[in-house]
Amino acid sequence: MPRRPRVSIPGYPEHIIQRGNNRQPIFASDEDFKAYAYWLREYAEKFEVAIHAWVFMTNHVHLLCTPRSSMGVSKMMQSLGRQYVRYFNYSYQRSGTLWEGRFRSCLVQNQDYLFHLYRYIELNPVRANMVADPAEYSWSSYQCNGLGKRSKLLTPHQCYLSLGHTNEMRCNVYRGMFREQVSVKLIDDIRLATNKGLALGNDKFKDRIEALTGQRQKEIKRGRKVGWRKEQKKK
């Protein structure tokens, strides 16, 4: 079965996830996290991709970003992946693949869904029972978006900037969004969209992406449609 073509549109935010092969660890020390972050920033700048949120987990990474060109994200992730594999294999005297195939991604609607993605990404360590509060985890963007920590990797999305006139106001509003966990239904929707490369948003947003790309953006329901027996009897 041919691979579904990746959808990437300049100016539209994307959620990206990349896992270690067979869920194996891709970070084994703080130096590994630092190396990955360094090259992520380097290639994001080179290929003009704005990084809005991230989390580096032991065996996978999540990114929320916006490219300026249709190939920006692919070039960034390919260059980053190759560079990091060379570093990791050399550091741990290993060979072979590190990643679980190609990275997965989906387009994200600005209104309503964008901040759900922020929370989904930065609450990963909490859901994994690694920390009780996202502020306790060093390898995510929460300390930047929620606490005002400076990072050269971060480019605030316009929706984030609209949260307030000052950085303190924006951080306060942002932290308020984390008083509730992301619902199970929303987590399932995010995972489905990302794993299958479908747009994450309402039907109007999905219709717009389908019109722009010519690619289906809604999940096809399995099985026969409701009422098929009645139609058969009529024939």
C-alpha cells in the first residue's frame, strides 16, 4: 500500500512526532537532549521553520511548528535526524537505524485546536508520571511558554502573542489553560490525526485543506453504511 503523501502548507502550524525504533530510547543523557535541541534550532533556522512548542521524551519527541515553505519541515527533520543519528551512534558505539521510519505529522487549526496541541505536548511528562507539574520537566517548552524562560529555539505563535500585552500577562493566561488535563477524546483525536496525516480541526478547516491539497482529510468509516440492507431489498 503506497504511503500517504505528507501535507505541509506554508503558514499552517503542524504537529510532529518522531519515535525511536521499536520505542527504544533516543536520549540517554542530558548531553543527548542538549545536542538534539542545538541541531533542531540550527536546522529550524536554516529551513525557516518556527518552533512554538516541544517536548523531548526518552524515546520520542513532539514539536509544534510553522514552516515558511512547503518542504521546510521535511528538510528540517531529515537533516536533524541524520545529524543526530551520527552523533548518537558514535557516542554509544552502535550502528544502524535509530528512528521508527519517517516522522508523522498533521496540520493544526489555529482557532480552538492550537492551544490543545500546546497542552497535549507539554503535558506529556505528566501523563507519563515523570513529573507532577509540567514546570518540573526541563526538556519541554512549558518553562518558556508558561514561566517566561528565554530560549533561542522558541518562536511564539501569533495566537500565543495575542494572550496578553506583556510577557507576564501571556504567561499567566497560558498557565491557566493547564488547570485541566487534555480530555481522553481529544488525545485520541490528536493521535489519530497525527498518525494518519489528517488535518486536526473542525469540518470547515478540513474541507479547506482538502480543497487546497486535493487530499482527503477525514477518516473513512469502516464497514458498510447505515441502511445498506434496505437498499439491497429495493434492488
